Amino acid sequence: MSHNGDEVIILDGVYKIFGPQPRGRAFDLLRSGMSKDEVQAETGHVVGLDNVSFSVRRGEVFVVMGLSGSGKSTAMRTVNKLIDITAGQISVAGTDVQALEGSELQAFRRTHMGMVFQHFALFPHRNVIDNVGYGLKVQGVARDKRNAASMRALSLVGLGPYAYNMPAELSGGMQQRVGLARALASDPEILLMDEAFSALDPLIRRQMQDEMMEIQSELQKTILFITHDLNEALRIGDRVCIMKDGAVVQVGTPTEILTEPATGYVAEFVQDVDQGRVILVREVMLPPAPVTADMTLESALAALGDRAGAFVVDRRGAPTAVLTAADAVRAAAEGATDVAAAMRTDFDTCSCDNSLNEVYSLAGKGLPIAACEDSGTLLGNLDPRLIMEEMGRVESLSERFEREVYM
């Protein structure tokens, strides 16, 4: 596994076997290719991690996603050595974290990592600001400095006015934000978030995801985020690692996971996801290939090929009109000979970074959509047919895997 200097967390060939003799026969059987279930049946040992390798880059949200028993939480707990590993290497901020012991390990956790758990784990008898500053108190930070850092963290999560309330006076979503503020108070380089939003109801959960992404755009922390929810993984992750039976199945961007699933297992997962939310215009648009107003309709139609239409652009390269194949044919039938007679200006524009869902309603008009950069320059041509085809293609992937399995 090759690495660059931008990787803050690196797991390299990590194994974890739970049982009295983790490095004995169970380990040998696992490395010889036996499955997790077979190893357990043969030896009574439980495979937590099976040759897991991945790395988390500085400033990225890296999401490890899997069902119960997939090894996702075990993987996270090796990063702060809540769990000792059976074999492999783990580097965190350049340190071999598994080699640390006692006070050295505690100091490393305190200075480099903040943790947010599924259950808020707030002290009921301490007010919000004291809960947020608790880690700093343990480090011996003076009260005024501690409170200043806590207030900064609380204002980041929008809870400044609640600093002196008790946890019981806050809703579940607010309590989880106190948990997030507590992790941010010591300004750690790394945030470890284990099913952090799973206990919240769907609407609040979505708000917390939005809030986290907003905070992340400002702070650029390195975040290792664990979830069992693929929609959540694809929504917040810069990259997503899918695990099954203690092993890594696929690592990729949300778009790669959706459009290029590595196995039938991943394809089955993604078929229930709203693909249009993740796939961007830039991934399906065609090169612009503009036409000019002084072209003949005949040559313009030839230039269109099988496209639904093309744009006319001004000197700056911004679209001013659109020529559709249907309009060109109609104008030619009425005796017109040049493009100007068939141009129309009621087209829509979008950004290349819009999701397909965001442009879906525009596609309903049946006209090409101009994908432009902020300056207005035409970068691509989005044919409504392409949107439908792309969404259909992703849905058919899992069917293809199923056919391969059963043929």
C-alpha cells in the first residue's frame, strides 16, 4: 500500500481476532482464505478485522459504512487503541498508535483526537459549558481559558445561548451538538465519530449532517465517520469505505460507489439510494459543440448528430440561444435555410456542480440545459435524455451483478 504525506490515519493490513489465542490457528485459517463464519465455526474465535487497509487524508470526511458485524466500529477503535490489533500497522499523525501505552496513549488521544459517540454521554449534573470543557479540565487547563474554548465550540454548533443550561433541558439533537462541541473544544486535528447521528430522528439527523458539513467547511478537520446508513455515508463523505465481514469491499468517492460498484454486495446496497442526489451534471454532460447563427440549417443538423440540440454562444463563450433538432427540422420544412430562423432563447442554465436532482425539473421541458461556469461561459451541454439514462443505468447495475451470479 503506497502512501503520500497527506495521509493522517493509515491502516495497513490490519487484523483483529477476538478470542483466547488470536495469533494461533484462527489467524492462520483466516489468512489462508477462510471466511469469517468458517473461522468461527472451526476455532470459536471471532474475526473483527480481516486484512483491512485504508487511509484518511488531511481535511477529508472519510466514512466507513457497513451493517452490524461488518467491523466498522472495530476499525475506528483501533485508531485510538481502544482495541489492540492482532497484526498489521496503524499510523496516526505519523505515530504508531498501537505501540503507545498508559499515560503516553492518554496524552496522544487528548491532543490529537476528539470523539463523538452515538449516545451523548453528557454528565447530567454539569451544565452545558462544563460538559463541553470537561476534557480541557482533565488536562489541567485554567477555567477562564477552558470556558473561552468551550464558548467558541458552542457558538460553532449554534448553542452559545444554552451554555448555562443543564443537559436535561435540551432536546436530543441539541444534546448531540453539545457532544460535538465537546469534541471540538480542544481543537483536535482528528475527529472520530462513531454512529454519531444514529440515535436522532431523520429530520434532526439531516440537520446535524448539514451542520457538520458547514463546520467542516470552516475547520477542515480530518474526520473518520462510522455509519450503517449508506444515504448518510454518500451525503457527507468525501470518500466512503464499505465493509463486510471484517473486510474492506470498496473504497471510493460517493459517485464511484454509486456508478461503479465493485461487487454485487455494493450494487445491491446502492440500488435503493437516490442516485440523482449524488451524481453531478459534470459527470453526464457532453462537450459544448456550439453552432453559429450564420450556419445553414443543413450543416447545423449534420453537426448535431444524435444530440437533442446545441447552443449558440457569444464572443465570451456564453450561451445566447439554443437550436434543437426538432426546431431545425421544422424550420427547414417551412422553407428557412439558416440557423437564426430556428433559434430559441427560452433555455435553462445550471452549474456543472449541480446534482441531477437539482436539474431534474428543468429536464422536463425537453430542451438541452446549458452547463456554465460562474462567469457564464458554456462548459457543457446537458441533454435531458442523458439524465434519465444515467439514473436508469445505475439502477440496472445490480441486475447485471445478479445475472452474473445466477448464470
